[in-house]
Amino acid sequence: MALVRPEHPNPAARRPRLVVLLLLAFFALQLLVFVAFRAVRPPPAPPSASAAAVPVLASVPTHRDENDSRCGGGLVYVYDLPEAFNEDLLGMCDALAPMYSLCPYLANDGLGFPAGGTNLSSLLPRQLLGSWYASDQFALEHIVHRRLLSHRCRTTDPGRAAAFFVPFYAGLAVGRHLWAANATGADRDRDCVALLSWLHAQPWYRRSHGWDHFIALGRITWDFRRTTDAGWGGSFLTMPGVANITRLVIERDPWDGMDVGIPYPTGFHPRTAADVRAWQRYVARRPRPRLFAFAGAPRSAIKGDFRALLLEECQAAGACGALDCAEGRCIKNNALVMELFMGARFCLQPRGDSFTRRSLFDCLVAGAVPVLFWRRSAYLQYGWYLPVDGREGEWSVFIDRDQLRAGNLTVRGVLADIPESRVRLMRKRVVKMIPGLVYSAAGVEGIGGGMKDAVDVMVDGMLRRVAEQRPRWRTT
């Protein structure tokens, strides 16, 4: 017998159920339309002329080059400047310094002429001769530029860059006028004014007002801070258009947060991690017959010259090796300095004409422990490169210069009192720091072996700095 479902006695009672079904169908249809719309987006409208001229401020590079796995902080774009700001200056190498030609020191991409055949060749292990050059501190701009052009974190697309390097050889540009008898303040500033005029017209500079831009300077910061027309140096760093650009400089102004200290170039430019390790083993095992050493020229024109005091003590102490660098002797023959430092456990590092000296980095690369007398010589300078904030004692000794002047202590007495076990630990720490203090001659892959050279440290530091400063872009 078939079962027949009877009709509901009240047909109107079915209407709410029908309404519910119709509503569910409506919402289902709306959902299908929404999903279809999201799946097929129309192409973005082309930007207006003004938007194309200045990239959107909040844009963050999201693409990476094929070799970007080790560039987690982003990529660096190197501006292709007009040659007047770099290459043309190299062509003037005979006239860039008053006492000697810079041409030999600007060869080999700024590394200088090879050590083979020089006095260094008798001092260095044969297998490492190819890693050493006669380098000049004023070639730093050229060295950094060439290294960044082949750096693994470089991009040729500014739209993918997190940071922008400006390869202006400001130190060479200013230096050629510093000793010219008739040079005016305008002469010393001319190239810098022209560079800023060019840079300020670039869309990527205008996007951030320079907060993500950086430059390397091969002279100390004080050579770019002239306050009067008759004063020393140029006024590049006092020009308004430089205010937001990070300046990587061999000696920084401790009161200017846009200055960052970077190492002076030494003669060691390894190509591989194997070169670095071979050098580290060499200086770690080398005999150190002298307790300490000092290389420097006295300043007879300075009353109470501190360097003369150190030179006098060193010459009188049998445990010290002294090298008088008067008349440019050490500039012309850096092998004398390296040989001296490689035979000593400590090397004295007073201030020079300014608070820093290339000698500090020659000392560290030679595997000796620096002895400092001014905090501004290192502790307030090279925070990206040298352990500070309470760790200075791991790799250096600080002596109160006033106590030394007063005769209350001697350098020899202070150093002789340091336990031999601590000296070994300090020297081991110094040797470990060497890779990050030198400018390698490596290619795209860097020196490898997990090591970073001074430019790798520079790139990492700059990318961190850009990330920290990005919030300021909207308010400055």
C-alpha cells in the first residue's frame, strides 16, 4: 500500500520555509560573484606623470635577485654617476696629493700596486703575496665603489633596492685643493655642490629625502666640515642636502649620528677565506720578541707632544720597538710598520693629526693588541666593526694619558702586569676580528667560508640602518 504524505492543513505555514530557502540561494549567488571578481582582477591603471617621477614612499622591495638568499636585509643599488664625480678624478691622480703621486696607489681598482717586488715581499709568506698591495688610505672611495659593483647584494634595478650607494669620490675631489695656494672655499666645494644638484633630481633620492642613501668618504670627517671660507677643508657635510645621507667615513664626528666609522684600508686584500685563514695562522704563530712597539712621528710644534713622550719611553725601554715616521717614512714604506707590529704583542696607538690613525688597523691586521689613550681613537668610532659597550678590554688596552704624563705609571709597567693568559686571549680575539677589518679583492661570491669583509659588514649595517630609519621618511 503506497504511503501518501498528506497536505499541510494550512498552506500559508510553508511560506517562512520558502523565504529561508530563497535567502540562502541569494547569498550563495553573491558569494559566487565575489569569488569570481577576486579571481580575475583588472590590470592597475598607469601611474600619473608625477607618481612616476617620485616612487611611492611606502613601497618596500619585494623582489630578490637569483643570488639573494644571503641578502635578507635587501639589495643595494649603485648609482651610475657622471664620470666627473669619480672616474675623471682618477685621471688626475698625479695632482691629488702634494707629497707624492697617487697613481700607483689607485691602480688595481684602488688596491694599489702588488706587494710582490716591494719590501713586503720579503716579509710575507710566499703563498699570500697575491693578497697584499701597497694601499693608500685615500683610495678608500675607489676601493668601496669597485667592491660594491661586484657585491652579491647589488641590484641594477633601483626599484628593487633597499639602499642606494652614491659613488662620489669626495675625498679626492676636496683633497686636490687642500694644499693649493690659491684655492678658495668655492673651489673646494664646487664638485660637492654639483654632485648634490645631480642627486637631488633623482626620483629615488626624492622618495626618501636621502634616508636610504649612503656614501663612503676617504678622508676624515673634519676635512668636510669647514665653517668659514678661510677655514680648512670643504663644507660638504654642512650642506643641507647631505643631512639625511649616511656617511661612511674613516673618522667620524661622535656628535653626528649620520657619520659611521669604517676601517682605514690596510695592505691586506684577500680573495678567499683560505687566504684569510692562512694569514690568521701566520700572525698567530709568529714570534713576538717585543712587549710593545710604536710607529709614529713626533709633533715638535705641539707643546707637550704626547707622541714624543711615547717615542722617548719606547726608545728607552729594551722591550719596545720604535719607528720614527718623520718625513713620510712610513707612508713610503709600510713594510717597516708591518714588520714592527708583527714582532710585538702590543702596539701603541695615540691620536695622530686627528683622533684616528691607519696605524690602528695595521696593528690589528698584524695580530697585535692596540694600546689606546683616547676613547675617540676607536671606541667612539667603529661600532660596526670593533666590540664596544664594555667589551673593549677583549681586544685592547686603555691607559690614562694624564697619569702617564704625570709620571704615575709607565706603558711598560702597565703592559708587563697583564697576565700572559690574558694576553693570549686578547691576541686570539684580535686575530679572529681580522676578516671584518679588511677590504677584500673578492668577486660576487665574497671571500666565502662564512666570512664577511669590511664591505659585507658595511652593507649589513646600512640595510639595518635603513630599516630603522624608514619611519622617519614621512616626517622629514
